[in-house]
Amino acid sequence: MKWTRPPRARLRPLAAVIMGVALFAALAMLRMSLQFSYEPSGPIGLTLTALMYLIPGAVVGLVASRIWWLCATIVGVVSAVVVWGDAYHQLRGVPFVSQARAVAFFAFVGIVGVFVGAAVTTALFRRPSSHFQ
């Protein structure tokens, strides 16, 4: 008899990616509105930026238990698109090569940040696998 995954298990990675991206976008808007409301804005902005990546990563790690690393990478790349969309008006006069470097940096920070959040959550709340029972 062939083992198949239940239908809910197939939707968990998709749900994890959607929840991670939606949470990242909401936290990005919250960071932009709160950062410059308080003085000094530098430490507050850095803290909110770190949380903006780590919290969606934690959600991805909780929801997508088996392939959390792939879901975290997808959310990290999509977060680069969100950040680039927010910073596009500041990059208008910048040459294309510099814009590409900026987007690559945004993707790197996004992937690493979301990946760390997902890895920590997965390590802390790992559920035992049912394959070996």
C-alpha cells in the first residue's frame, strides 16, 4: 500500500508562505510608521527591522514543519521584492547595476533573517515525525 500525505499536509507549505509574506508586509508597514515617531529612530528601526524578518520566519517554522527551509527561502526572496517596492522611489536616479546589487542585498538579508527565525522556531518546537513509528 502506497503512503500518501493527507490533503491538509499538502497545503501547509503554501499556507506558511502566504502567512509569512502577509505578516512581513504588515510588519514592514508598521515599522515604517513607528520608526520615525520616536527619537532616536536608529535603534528602534534596527530592532523593528530584525523583528520584521524574525517573526514571519517563526511563523513559517511553526506552520511548515517538514520543508520549513524551502518556505523560509521563498518568504525571504518575496520579502526582498516587498522591500525593493518600498525603496524604489529612493533608487530612481541610481544606475541599474547598483539597483541590482541593492535588490540582491535585500534578498540576502531577507533569506537569512527569515531562515534564522524559522530555524530557531523549528529547533525549539520540533514535532516528532510519524514516519518511523
